[in-house]
Amino acid sequence: MAAKSDGAAAAAGPGPEGAAGGPRGGAGEPGEAVAGPEGPGVSAAGGTGPRYELRDCCWVLCALLVFFSDGATDLWLAASYYLQGQPTVFGLTLLFVLLPSLVVQLLSFRWFVYDYSEPAGTPGPAVSTKDSGIGAPAIGTKDSATAFRTDEGGPELGPGPPSVSSYRRRCCRLCVWLLQTFIHLLQLGQVWRYLHALYLGLQSRWRGERLRRHFYWQMLFESADVSMLRLLETFLRSAPQLVLQLSLLVDKGGEPDLLPALSTSASLVSLAWTLASYQKVLRDSRDDKRPLSYKGAVAQVLWHLFTIAARSLAFALFASVYKLYFGIFIVAHWCVMTFWVIQGETDFCMSKWEEIIYNMVVGIIYIFCWFNVKEGRSRRRMTLYYCIILLENAALTGFWYSSHNFDFHSLILVCMVASSFALGIFFMCVYYCLLHPNGPMLGPQVPGCIFSEAPGPCGPPVDTVTSPPRSLPRTTGTERDGASMGGERAGTPTPPVFQVRPGLPPTPVARPVRTERPVIRIDLPRKKYPAWDAHFIDRRLRKTILALEYSSPATPQLQYRSMGTSQELLEYETTV
């Protein structure tokens, strides 16, 4: 049976070749090396793998600190404007806080509703597991009921009659619904998800092997959700808030007030932190890419911090004098960048309309900083982007400076724009030259996949099942006749096609013991990096995979549809 997901099917069973794995440490073959959050891990055959470490916990706590500092300073500043009798600035400041928060809370609550409920009367995902020929139980859901059956065709065990346990379960579900509703009404959906990811990570560290894997998968899913929500919120809230407060500071002149400066700094740190955190979680979720180290994440934070600071200050200087032209410039830049993203044919979402909305959000991000959305080497595209940003920053700052009579205070602001942008480019070069997961730019490049050809902890797995060999080209009858005549003319007899070697004593060949594991097949082509895998953005696939992973005695392996592998198999079967 298969679990349908927007026309895609997910089935579990023994597979010939694994096209993709699940989260790190839970998707490789037995005996293979897996990469953890900070680099290559240890063998999965020994029951270990990537572990939730103290640095991961500290990273989440720092993310919570950034979240609260950004929101608190913005609300404090809005209250200050209200008490000072500035209704226009108070309204704009409060609007940039509440509107993005409402949008993100609605999206977060919609995800919770889908994850925690299953509409009655609609068939849920039906999945069959066959533990590589072993009579393992299969799990499936139909009409909101869970049924268990065996591969031998035994009787199905449906849900029993209502009892005290079912009554308690319904009461617990009601309490969870009320709690989540209350949390999202308080605009704390991201805080709950951060704390939930922290709890799941700690549980994966403390529990046994089987539950450890289950909690680790859930932690990765929750981290992916909160990183997507935070990315959307920061560029809808912190980015316009940053430009607004900087414009007010430039208009006011003189010594900046403490509260607007704190709000501006918090918004800037929030933007840089969210971008680096998103890239780290994305790389950690994909088994075909090396994870981003925390040193690389800090370098990314500094890179985005200084480039966004220069960009925002240039915007604020130009908007303080040419407000109408600034609005026209922003709209034009967004349209050009959105068209550039659409022209690149991104493949992030599961539907066409979601992809269009995603491209529009990426266009907003491109107003402030670089954001990779296409597979392959991005150096040329990134170089072109930053050349455009450099020219725009110089033009915007130059127009503002020409209207201020070339005084010393204006010259300091111009130097701040230039020096901040230069520092951002410096940290970007540090990241790519020294701290990139694939190796330094000027040194030997390491393959992006966590399995390299070199022996050692990142070498290929011992028990990897490779695809069938490609078939040799067929020899036509004319070529066979020509070959035989050529051999006769040369005076050498044509050797027979099949030969039997002279008898040698058979020598036993030691082969590693192969431990079979279930394979979850997903009838979808795998999305290319930097997109999320389908099982991270399609929530029905998540439910199915978590159910299979929890019921399986061994760590399942994810396998996406591979057109190249199917073609090779077809050639091999028809040729032989």
C-alpha cells in the first residue's frame, strides 16, 4: 500500500538503491558514517549517531533571547512614541510589530491544526512496512482509525471499545487544543516551537536508542518549522522597522536616543541571526550536504549583520530626503528581484501558488541581502548581486550627501555605510575561504555529500547498495562478422565468447554481514539544495514517516524517486 501525498506515494519496504536518507544519523545503511551537527559522526551500526549537544541547546536559547529582545524593544519604543504624542510614528511602529506577528501566528496555528487533527471520514495515509522480508507488523490509517496487520495476512486489530483510557485521551487532546489556542492568541507560537524543539532535543539525548531516533526526527521537523516562521516574520517586521527607525534617527540628528538605538540594534541582530539559523537548520536537515559548523554560522551572522546595516543606513539616508522616490525605488527593486527569482525556476514548495508566494517573499529578502535559492555554484550570481547592491548604496548615499552641503557629520555617515559594507564582504570572504562546509575556497574542495570517496569517517558506507551496471553497447551482426574475418586474416584464432578458467582451489571471501533495514519509498523526485526535502514541507509525509519510524525496530531509510536509476534498471533488465 502507499501513502498518497499530493499525488505522491510513500511506501516502506526493502529497496535496491537508496536515493536519499532521512535526518542525519538515521538514514544511512548499517555501518556507515553519519555527520552530526558539528561534522562527521560515528557509525550508526553501533547504536550511536548525531547527538543533541550542549551547543545546540545554547543556540536555541540565544535564538529565544534575540526574539524577545527584538519584540520587547519595538513595543517599548511604540509606547514611548505614544506617550510623547507622536501618533503617526506610534501607529507605524505598532503596525510593523502586530501585522507580521498575526500573519505568522495564523500560519503556525494552521500547521498545528493539520499536525494534530485528522478529519473524520477522509482516508489518511496508508503505509505498509516490510522489514526486508522479515514478518514485521505493518501500520496504516484509514478513516481516522489505526489498524495493525501482519504480513502473513492475520486478522486486523481495530480500535477497541471506548474505555477510561480513550476518555482521558480525548480530555488530553482538548487541553492541548486550548493550550495551543491560548499560546497563539498571545502571539507566542514561535516561542512554543523553540521550547518544543529544545525539549525534543534533550529527550533524544536522554532516551534509549529507539526513542532517541524518534525524538531526533521530531526535533529536526520542529526546528525547520520555526526557522521558516522566523525568516518570514523578520523580513516582514524587523526589516521595515529597521529602516523606519534609522530614518527617524537621521531626521532628528544630533545625539541618538537610547531607546530607538536599542530597537534598531535588536532588529538588525534579529535579521542576521535568522538568516544564519535558517541556513544551519537547512543544511542539518539534508543528508546530502555537510552540516554548517557553529563557527561558520557566527561568520554568517557577522556577514549579514554588516551588509544589512550598510543597506539599511543607505535606505534611511535617502528616505529622509526623497520619500516618494524611495518608495518607487523599493517597489522597482522588488519587482526586478522577484522576476530574477522566478526566472531561476525555484522548486521549494509543493504547489504552484505557494511557489509564487515564496518567490515574492524572497524578492523582499533580496531588497536587503543575498539569499541563495538555486542549486549549483552561486559565486557568480552572488558577485553580480553584491555589485548591484554596491552601486545602489553608492547612488543612494551620494544623492543624500549632495543635499547636505558636504558637512562633516554627513561625511561620517557616508563612511559608516562604506565601512560597514566592506566589513560584511570581509566576513563573507572569511566564511567562504575558511569556514564553508565543503572546504576552503582556495584549498581542496570536499564533496557536498557527506559520503566522500576518501576512506575514514566520511568514506562510503560498507554496505551501500549501488545501482545495476550500465549495459554495454550491443554488437551488430556486421560488426561480429567483420571481427571474426579480421581475426582469421591475422592468423589468430578467434577466442570463444565464454571461457572457463582452469580449476583453482576455491578461497573463501569474507563479506560483511548485511543487516537489512526498511526503506521508505517516496514517489516524488528529490528537491535540489537549497530547497527543503519534500518530507519537511509536506506535512502528510511527515505523519507517515514518523509513524513508520516509531513502529520500525530499525532506523528506516528514505528513498525518493530517481529517474536515472529507473532507466538504468530498465536497460539492465532488457539487455540481459
